[in-house]
Amino acid sequence: MNRKKKIESILKKNFLGWQAVVKDVSILHKGHNNYDGKNETHFSIIINTNNKNKESKLSIHRKINELLKDEFNMGLHALEIKIIN
């Protein structure tokens, strides 16, 4: 399973009823620090809570980073996270 699908699966399991859009934006970082743009290292995540959110945006950001800890250890470099209530 590629990293994008893995991230989508993790978010879907942990944020039931919310909609998540995951986009691989790694290619935008080609040439940065000798990166060739071939690996899945940078992602943009937009989560729509469908007004079911009782948590703060900061809490959701922290939870996402914790859920993706293993991915960071395996080469994920950066996330851009946007929460829509």
C-alpha cells in the first residue's frame, strides 16, 4: 500500500464521520535539499468534521501527528493540515 492510501486509511479509521482529502504534494519540493520528487514525503490533508467536532483544531493536529508517527519514522517529512468545521 502506498503512503497516501495508508494515511487515508488511518484517518478514516480514527475520524469516523469526518471527510478527509489527502494529497501528495512531494513533487512541489523537488530540488529542495537534494530531493528528487520521487518519494511520498510531503502531504496536504484537509479534514471536514461535518460540524461534529468537539475538539480544538490544535488537538486534532496533535492526534494526526501521533497517528502518523510510524510514517514519519519511515520517511514522511511534512504535513500541511487544514481543519474545516
